[in-house]
Amino acid sequence: MSHHTKAVHADPSNLGRREFVKLGALAGATAAVAGTSACALQGPAGAGGQSADPTDFELNEVTIQELQAAMASGERTARSITEAYLDRIESFDRQGPSLRSVIETNPDALDIAEQLDREREAGTVRGPLHGIPILVKDNVDTADRMTTTAGSYALEGSIPSQDSFVVQRLREAGAIILGKANLSEWANIRSTRSSSGWSGRGGQCGNPYSLDRNPCGSSAGSGAATSANFTVAAIGTETNGSVVCPSSANGVVGIKPTVGLVGRSGIIPISHTQDTAGPMARTVADAAAILGALTGVDPRDDVTNASQGNAHADYTQYLDAGGLQGARIGVARQFFGANPYVDTLMDDAIEAMRQAGATIVDPADIPTRQQMGEPSFQVLLYELKADMAAYLATLGPSAPVRTLADIIAFNEANADREMPYFGQEIFIEAEEKGPLTDPEYIEAVALARRLSREEGIDAVMDEYRLDAIIGPTGGPAWRTDLVNGDNFSLSSSSPAAISGYPNITVPAGFVFGLPVGISFFGRAWSEPVLLRIAYAFEQATQHRRAPGFLPSLGLGA
């Protein structure tokens, strides 16, 4: 799954992107004026009878449960709900605020919605997602009239022969695939100087709280569109930080599951060791409802065999507003210190958890955190080359590119469209790697796993008998800067990403009007425990609030 958030890790020193990546976080792509949608979203502001004010929307902040009740009562239909979101995207994503969070919408969405309405009328409701519109990131295969391109012109027009496992599961659950979300191109594994949320096809995605600020990546459009109420929820993908960082920066909930809980077949990859897809939603309950629909053994992804006995079809059963009572929460203080405003929010969060009955263990630092980034980066380089070739082979003989080398050559030949702001140094470095039989690769996989698992998260949780570890997900959104690239200030995504363990981010408050999330991570397959704790925190604090689409914060800077 390609995703990545160039995240930040580390010591609050001024690290360059390569150092960030090696410390454990790749990221999104930055602002771009370039890029046109393959399916340009046209239409006057206020199209479809909507208000010309993007903060005025009949479905603002609506939940899955509320939509199900409205459909059950006959107040709304799946078609009317889908139409409202399509009109909103048309009015405000390419025009008005011009968020650029959606690359293309599904031309069949309304027909699918009508079919689901007929099923409901006949007495069949498939489950909690029946008739619910969901965006998927543009690296997730859909075998329909939409393309799957990872935001790159190199795959323009590419339509896979079968749905990804994730999309197959969503369709079976009755969800409506609303469209494809913009992303950091190639899930932000192309350049050390990228701007998160930029892709050649999609241009630069903005942040709905302040449009000149970055949405983080690589699931930038998934986070921005969900926060902006352009969709009920979205699917993102993460290799390191690419679900949790854009969720934090856009004020939504993101779940990065245990690697193997959700099948990765049909997702444009970076690394089979770290890649996973996960839900991004405005509430923990909505994210939990979607997660349950995504589980199951994927016949094209052997890693999911390990999920048998560890997966659940319904994660909403674990949501407990009293779930912090008696929980033991470890504070990873090593992720504090980069931003005093963020530290204050985290300390407030810790106090809220203490008041809700949690036992706080502070500090509960991960001793190997600084060591795991370098071997992980080597793993990503090797696997990018091998896994990309394997994915491109599934597109058949008509695929426009067949290897990473082909993509590099395409970018060079189309530099005006593909590399107007930053290059492809990471691609070039990966192309120089050998096969997955190389001793360097085999040793790097083993080292990264040992440092992040047995000597990392598991060691800390065993020592302090923890239910979860917390840290700030990231800092407040930076101003998008196509000249210099991203400006990460902090990230706690790497230990969970490198280990392949679950991580859930929940809104934790605001810094100068910009949202910041708190991450809850823990052992493999501990989604039920983390959801119980994250939901209890959300219910106790209620930090989520809809964005205002401000042109800028107006701070005079």
C-alpha cells in the first residue's frame, strides 16, 4: 500500500526529509498548482441547490448511524445522500475553496445507490454500510469506470481487471464507492523534498481548516475530504504515517490496522512488510464500523492468513464510553518537546484520561526508537522495486509501465508535468537495489522487526503492563511550500508502522485553529483494546469540530 507520510520523528531537531524517512516516516507531497483531474469536477459554486457557503451543508458532520436511521425511516435514500455529496464535491473541491481532495468521482455512483435503495425497499439491508458513500484513495484498485493511478500520469487511464480486496469488501457491505481521493503521488515514496498532498493528476490538496496549509500525506485527500464533509468517510493507506498524519492534520479519526488484518491485493504498493489500508472518519464509531467490513482472509495476500482468530466483523462492539476505567496508558515522552502548544494539548489529554479512570505510566519510552528507522528504510527501498513490478504485472500486457525503471523514465520524459517542484531521488535509490534474496535485505527485515517489536513496543508494554502507548500524532499543519517541500515538526508513527502494529489517532484539540491528534498504539491485533480506549477518550473530550475553509489563519505571518 502505498502511502506514506513523510513523517517526522524525531528529535525536535531540524531534520531533512531523508533523515525523517530513515527515522521512520515518509510523507506526502506538497502544494501544486499543476495537475488536472482525469475527470475534472466542473460546475458553478452552489451547484445542485447547495449553499455557496462550504460550511453550510445539510449533511454536515452526519454519522453512519444517523444516515442509517434516516434511510430506515424513509427520510432519505442512498441516492439522495450520494447526490448531496457529489454536488458538494462539484461545488467546492475544484471551485470555491478549491480543496483538490478528489481526483475523480464515480460516474456509476447514483446508479449503484438506486440499486441499494431497491434492495432496502425489498427488505434487504446488508449491514451498517448499506447505502453509505465512501471515497477511496487513488492507489486502491476499482474495476469500474474510474482509473487507479497513484496520482501519476504514468498510469493515466489505467483500469485494473478486478477490484482490490478492500473495495470488494466495501461493495459487499453495501458501501457506495463515491470516487478517488487525491494523495501524495506514489504514496510519497518518490522524493525527499516532496510536498504532501501533491500529485501530477490531482494537483495540490489543501487543508480545509486553512487552505494555504498542508493536509499531510500521503492519504491527503482522504483526510481532507472526510473532514470537509465531502464524504461520509474514506479509505487511506499507510506505510509509515500516511493514515494517521493526514487524519491528525485534518481533525479526523484514522485507524492504521495491524498489518495482515486488511488485505492489500489491488493496492499500489510500497512495502509488503509495512503497507496497510485503513478507515478515516469523523468519529471513532464510524471508523470502527468500516474496519469490520474490511477484515477477512484475502486470497491474493497471504499475510492475511494470520488474521484468522484475530479479526472481527464488528468492531463497534468494543466501543465503551467507560473504556478508560482501569486502563494502563504509557506516555511516550520521547515524542514530546518539538512544539510547546502540542505538549500542552497532550498533557491535557493525559489529565482527561486520568480523570476517566486510567492509570498513567509516564514516561514509557521505546528504547529502540532511534535505531529502527535505518533498517526500515532499506526494507522499503528493496520492497518498493519488487512490489511495484508485481503490482504492475497484474495490469496485463497493456500496462503503460511495467517496472520502477519504466516509471523513472516516464517521469524524466514528462518532467514538466511530473517533476515541476521535486524529483525522484528515492525511486532512483530503490531501482539500484538488488532482489529480495539479497542478504542486506533479509538482515534489514529481521533487524527492523526485532527493534520495533520484541525490543520495542512489546518490551515497553510488558515492562509496564500497558494496554496502550500514547504520543502526539503530529504537529499542526504547516504552510504548503512547493519550493522547499514539507516542514514536519514531529511524528510518533514509526514504531507502530515499522512493527506492523495498530495505531489509532483521535482529535485532541487545536493549535491556533489547526487540529492536532493523539495516537493510541499497542500490540499486534489489539484493535479491540485500542478502540475501547480511543472511543472513551473521544467521548470524554469531544474535540472534533468542522473546518471553516479559511483562506489562511490571518496571523500576520
